[in-house]
Amino acid sequence: MGHYRTITRFYWQPLFKWQTVSLSGVMLFNLLLSVLIPAMKSTTTSGATVGSSDIIALAWASCIGIALGPYGFRFLLYHGVSRRTQFIAGSLSLATLSAIWAIIVTLIISANLWFARTFVLFQFLYHRLDVVSTLTWEFAALLLFAFVGWFIYLVYHVTDRRQKFWLVAAPFVLGPILVLVNALSNGALLANVSRALSVTMGFASGTPNPFMASFSMLVLVLLLGVAIRLILLSGQEKET
């Protein structure tokens, strides 16, 4: 367990600490704009928003996941830290960071209840203002985006040039095929996919359920974690 704490601190100081400060500064700047811009206008539109909060954090989390891949990889291997230990420490680091960012985002979102007018994705989707559901959903979403970024980096570094070409071309090849299949099934394919997404994201009932969405996102995190662990342990990633 000592190894994990040491590596987490290794990631935290140069990679996570200053990113947390930067993210907080950007979101606070958006918060300030959401107050100043309407105040400088003679007329304001009811319900209009300026800037965002959780969308910025989600995009930033994916970048952190991408940065986690190359950061310190060769250095840690050189000092005898196994890939398995790096995976566990990296996962714990991203989970800790997501929890901290979820708290920060929730605090900034709470300003919308009093004076700010930033756009909040969570409130737009689920129309809820309570702290528990906001904190839970933001944590799950941030962790998912961070793991997606980590996974994208690793996939990019284990594929050769030909495989990268097919990965890029896949959407353009599969897209028309899926459109054709959907047309042949009289729209059943799209309807089933939409229904499945609606259930997993908590929109199946009349009242949107953010906890169902949080559970679904955490399941995706576990699946991505399995894939990331397999890639790391395969020994094929470039040590750069």
C-alpha cells in the first residue's frame, strides 16, 4: 500500500495539483462572467446562461486521463515499479482527483442558486439541485471521462500505423452500415439503442434518475479499467 501512496503523491504534485488550481480558476472566471455580462446589459433574457462549469471539468478530466499515460511511465519502470502497481496507483489517483473535482464543481454549481448563471449540464439533464445527487453524478462522470482519456492514450500507443488508420476509418465505414441496417429494420435499431441509453442514463421513468446514470457510468469505468489493465500488462505500450 505504501507504493500506491508514493506513486499517487508522485502524480499529485506536478500533474494534479496545478491542474486543480487551473480548473478552479477557469470555472471561477466563468462564474464571474455569468454575473458581470448580464449586469452590463440593459436587458437580459430570462433563463439565459453565460459560460459553464461541469462541462469544463469533464473536458479537463479527459485531458488528465490522456496525460496520465505518458507521465512518469519510463521513470517508474526504471525504478522498479511494476505495471500492475502503476495501474492501481493511477486508478486511485484518478478516483481521488475525480472526488476532489466533484466537490469543487458542486460548490461552484451551488452559486447558481443565488447569483450566478452558468450552464450546468447536470441540472439541464436531471433538473435537480440537491447536493447528494449532484456530487454523485459529477464524480461518476468525471471518473468516466478521465478513464476514457487514459484508455484513448493507451490504445493510440499500442496500435501501429495501419491499425490507427482502421480505427479512424471505422466510424466512416460503420456509420453508413448502421444507417442501412436501421432503415431495413424500419427504425428498430435506433429505437432500441435510444431505449437502452435512456434506461442506462436514468431517463426511462417520468422522473430522471441521476443515480441510475451514476451507476451505469461506474460500470463503464470498471470495464475500461479491465481494458486498461490488459493493455498495460501486455507490455506493448511504448515507454514514452
